[in-house]
Amino acid sequence: MRLETVILLSALLPLCLSHGWDPLAWLFHRHGQAQQFGFLRADTVGWACPDECDCPPTFPIAMYCEGRGLTAVPSIPSHIKYLYLQNNAISAVPDAALVNATSLVWLMLHHNQLTSDAIGKEVTEKLVGLERLFLHHNNLTSIPPNLPRSLRDLRLDHNRIEKVIPTDLEGMDNLTILHLHDNEVTDMATSLKALKSLTLLDISNNKLIKVPDALPEHLHQFYMEFNSIDSLPEGFLGGLAQLQYIRMSHNLLKDKGIPSNTFNITGLVELDLSFNKLERIPTVSTTLQHLYLQANQIKEFSLGSFCPVVDVTNFSRLQTLRLDGNEISQEDIPSESALCLRWASSIQI
């Protein structure tokens, strides 16, 4: 077998050398890369992969540095588009750290030790094509300044952010996903107004006492669980024609704090108001499919909350209804409910 290998290499050597490349180069250059996913030489200027990271020859535009015990951002070749730096001990990202990384599309920095004052104010200035920025599970107290306007997915959850001001998110017309849950946010002012493309907003588990003003009109999913909200503004869902999922469990909502017909909007698929202080079932649209009201103080099963008219042609599309942990029992369900809630596969009392 060894003799056959030597013969084969001997036959290939003149051909390889005539084309100007070393057939054994891959043995000595662990991070050899190619311009066409596997054929770029590692000694090409500006393309060398740092020793503490991996740049697979089969996907040379990605650099994997996760879970390496890094305390600083390594040198980043200019061609890298996908950078994975999560699960390290990086405590700072100075302005110079990403100066060469002008091609970045994804930047993963979650699960590190970053603080707000240790992130350079101009660190992302040249990242004009960045679409995903993951900074969750760090020690940030504010949103980093001057974030790229190209961002589509921004994850800032599990930090210590206290306030969000309009300039933090100004000009982010392309942002579609924003995770701010598990922070210490008390106020968001009108910071969401500029997010014209936002479809998913998660601000759960913060210290909010009111719903943010001027919600983006294209919201599809809106999560506000585990806050201290006790009332909702009149018509706060007006104009949100694409909204399908609302979760407001574990708040302080009371009947008097919810204007009539707040949730009676066509298009809503799921509504979670569990673990609040409601005494009545709010009026919902007949098109709603999933309603969670468990662990409230509801004392009456009002069929009119689901069906304003009960007959063969008028009925609710509700499939899931949870009312367990309230002050009603199975005997409180009126007989007409079988006609109104004919699609319900699960009713828990």
C-alpha cells in the first residue's frame, strides 16, 4: 500500500508543480481555504485563519471560535461572513476588533462577559452588511450605539438593559426580529416606532408597567409576559392587521384595565392572558383559535365572549380554551356552548 501511494504521488508531482501548487500543502496548512469553497491556499494574504479558531475548507467564509476560552476577539480575515464567538469569556470589543471584518453577515457574541462601556462606539461602523447580531447572555446595561442599519435579527435578551430610547433603534428599517426579554427595562418610550419591518417583538420578563407606545404596524408575534402591566391603552392593537400571537401572561391585568373589544380583532390566532387578575372572560373574535385564561379570578362562563350570536352558522373557531385555576367549574358551562364552541378539542376548567 505504501509503495502504491509513493508511485501515485510521484506521478502527480510533476503535474502539480507545473500548475504552481504543492500537492502536500494541505498536510501543513490546517486552515487552507479556497475561493470556491475549498481551493484557496491558506497563505493567501489576509485569509489566514487564527490558530484558536476553525475555518473549514468546505465553508471558508465561516470562522468558528465558540467555546475556546477566549478573552478577546481574535484577528478576523476580511472574507469571513459568519463569525461564531459565543460561549467564551470575551469582556470587550474595542473599535479596532472588527475593523477588518467588513464582510460580516452574522456575528455571534452571546454567552460572553461583555459590558456596555467595553463595546466601542464605532465598532460596527464598517459592518454595512451585518444581518444577525446575537448579544444575549452578557452584562449589557444599554443597547450598543450606532448599530448597523442592515440588521434583521437582533438578540439582546438576558442582559441588564434598563432603558430603550428612540436613538437606540433609529433607522433600523430592516429589523424583523427583536429579543429584549429577561432584562430590567422600565421604559421604552417611542423607540419601537421606527421599526417599520419588525414582525417579532419579545419584551417579556422586564419591569414594564405599561405597553410601549407606537407599536410597529407589521407585528406578527408580540410577547410581554412577566411584567407589571395592569392596564391596556384604548385601541392599542388598532392598525396591527398582521398580528396573530399575543402573550401577556403573568402580569397584573384587571377587567377595568382592558377596554371593551380590545381583543376582538380578526386575524388573531393565539391569546395568552393567564396568570393575571381577570374576573370576566374578555370578548374575543370568533376567528381566535387558542385562548389561555388559566390562573385568573374568573367567576362566570360568559358564552357571549366567544359568540355574540349562537346558531348553526355563527360559531367560534376556538380550538383550545384553558380556564383551569379560576372560580368556575364544569357545571358553569352553559349547554349552548356545544354549538358555539363546536371546534374546541380541549376545554379545561
